[in-house]
Amino acid sequence: MQKVVIYSGPMCSYCSAAKHLLNKKKVDYTEFDIAADQSKMQEMHEKTNGARTVPQIFIGDTYVGGYNELKSLEVAGQLNSLLGI
């Protein structure tokens, strides 16, 4: 199974939806709250070429994007393969 990283923020419904989808699939992930840790905000900006919205999701070395992109992968039947499940 691939390592999953989510950069999130407080009171973010898209972050909650992304985590819900991953939890439903029983996928472990590492979450970084960029509001609580400014260094993680800078790290997210560098890894995404300046994205400022949350969530920002990485599966292994693949930059997925936000919740809409994650959900699109699920609808297309490609998410399990990317996750390695």
C-alpha cells in the first residue's frame, strides 16, 4: 500500500470528505494541519508549486490534488490501483 499524505486545515469540509473516503477504504494516512504548523504550510506550497487550498493529497510520489481529484479517481475506478489495494 502506498503512503498517503494529506495537508489539511481546520473546519474544512473537503478535508473531512477526503479523510472519510480514505477511512472507508481502510487506508492509513498522515495528516498535516497547515494552520497549526507553518513549516508544513511552506512544505505544501513547495511540493504543489504554490497551491493555497486544502486539502492537498499525495499518494506515494503522486500528487493527486484536492478532494475533487481524489473523488474523480474513485469514480473512474483508478484510486485503488494508485493506493496499491
